[in-house]
Amino acid sequence: MAKQQLPLMPKTGSGVLTKLIGTVAVLALVVVIVRHPGDAAAWAKGMGGVITGIVDGVAAFFRQLAG
């Protein structure tokens, strides 16, 4: 029996539009880093803090769940 794709999930593929959007996003990121390195560093540091907070929260949840 053949596998069927879920009806609500978008098909994955390497279409031209997907590649174009990815290329534009990467170029925009490079431009921001080159033109505003201080701001880019602050944004990266802020995102690092958010990610650290999420990981700490998940770890605390599992510690509470186990204890």
C-alpha cells in the first residue's frame, strides 16, 4: 500500500519560489550584518538570551515533573 501525504500538510519540494525566498532572506541577513554590525550583534545576543530562557524553562519543568 502506498503512503499518502497528510491532506493539510504542504508538500515539500525545491521549487523556484522557495529557493528565491531563501536566497532573498540570506542576502537581507548579510546586508544587515555588513551595514549594521553592532545592531546585528545586539539582536543575536538578545536571541541567545531568549533561547537560553526557553531551555532553562523546559529544564525546570522536567525537574519539577520528576521531583
